[in-house]
Amino acid sequence: MSPEYQVKLNLLSNKINEVITPLITGDVHLTNLPYHNNMGDALIWQGSEDFITSTGHQILSRTSFKSFTFPKIRREDVIILNGGGSFGDIWRIIMDFFLKVIQTYPENRILLFPQSVFYENPTLMADDAKILAKHKDLHLIARDTYSFEIFSKNFPANNVYLAPDMAFAINPERLKKWYTFSGKDNMTLYLRRIDKEWVNETEISLPEAVTSDWPTISSPTFFERIYNAAVQRSMYHLPHNLLINATYWKALDWSARKLILKKYLERASSFLAPFYQIITTRLHVLILGVLLEKNIEYIDNSSKKLSAFVDTWLSDFSNISHYEPA
């Protein structure tokens, strides 16, 4: 990686440090962690882990939106809602969790780590803003200027900030061995997402490219299938027994951190490493591609968060451009 390119990456990680470090005033309960097969969200989690550790504060608990039991929390502890693209009305189950945490802990400092924001329903956004306005120590961090403007205009009672995605806080040593990979034979990856953020009108045909979603989604290993089945079962099919539920989720909290997090970071990096060119509809394929200094073209998802992020933070990266059909 060239020194000039490293300087650009350092500016992004330094911005995260500049904005968020002063906000973490105590030890942390980190929740909304991604126990699912989207490796992009695992990149966010790893960046959050590395960043919080660098501040010298202790992470007291790590939970998903399902395993968080709304325990009694000391007044001086900080609650961090892990970042991503779930603020708004696309992934409403996560947003409802945010609202419940904010209502349950009115005396604790709560940080929403960098998020993309998207609402189709302005009435719902106004209702959410009324709930958030009641919390006097809530800090909303947008990860692009579009989201920052929504926060500033529609959530004026809260503290609003702008910082890059937490994946840029991943300790570079974790990715070091992948920097030396060069694209084999000019191979191209077309990363086509297959979830509800896909936009049919953007479909393209690239017969010469390898076409896939994240491999944990398109072609999960046997271990990944077992893990995903365990998570799904815990969300919908556990018996109504508090002890069994608590034990099951504690096991998933442990396995997600100790077994899945590192594995997903490694698998995502090894997946992208061989390609010279990446055309992506997922933001974190773009972001990991940036961290690995790949040539990247992007196609927007339904909330246009890729272009919003690129316009905010990556416009001076010559290896990134919007995809234009030949």
C-alpha cells in the first residue's frame, strides 16, 4: 500500500477518533451486534471493538438486539448501539429495539454509532423523533452527510455528529496479510446483493465476472449453516422458559464473539483479495475493497447509501467510481 493511500485511510480513522472518543465517558455496554450472515456488519462490529478498546474503556457486555435483556445498568456506564444501516423504516425490528433501549435508560449516556438513515414514512420519522427527544444524553452519529442532514433537521433535540463507518477503525494489523494479494488475471467480482435492499432496475449482466453475494449468504459453509440455524431458532422457536432462553443466548453471545467475528473478517478479506476489479451493490464490500486498495465501481441499493457514503468520504479516492454500463 502506497504511503499516500495510507494517509487517506488514516484521515478516516482519525475522524472517528476525533468525533467519538470524547463521547465515551465510561465503561461500555455494546449492543445491536450482528449475529447473522452478513459479513459487512461483522466488519462494523470489529471496528467498534478495536476502537472502544483503544479508548481504554472496558466493554462490560456484548449482546445482539435479541440477547439484550434490559438489565440494570450503572448510571455512569455508556450504552452503545452498534452502527450500520438500520435507522429508519427499512429494518424496523432493529429500530424498534433502539427506541426501547432509549426509553428504558433515560439516565444513561447512549451513543448510536455511525448509521445510515432512511425513511419512506415521514409520519413514522416524526413519531420516532418525539421519542428520542425525551432523552437528554442521546448522541446520534451519522455516517454520511445525507443522514447527518436528516438527523439535524428532524431530530434537533438530540446531539448529532458525522463520522465514517466503524469498519475504518479496524486495527490495520488484522488486514495486513491481505494487502499483498494482487488481482489474479484481472478477475472481476460482481457483488450482487440478494436481500430487500436490492433494486431490480439496477440489474446488469456481466458474464465475464464472478457473480455472488457475500459467500456466507450465497454459499454458506456447513458450520455457517448450523450457526445461522441456531440464531434463527433462538429468535423464533425457543420454549417460553426464561432460564433456557438466557442460557441459549449467553452461548450465542460467546460463540458470536469468539468464533464468528474473526472468522467472518477473515472470510470476507480472503473472498475479496484475489479480485482486481470489484463491482458492488453492498456498502461494506466497497469499504473492505477500499481498505484492501481494490479498484471499485459501485451500484446503489434502495436507500442509496453507497453513493451517500462515497460522496461524503471517498470522493478523492481515484480507485472508486460509480458503475457506468459500457
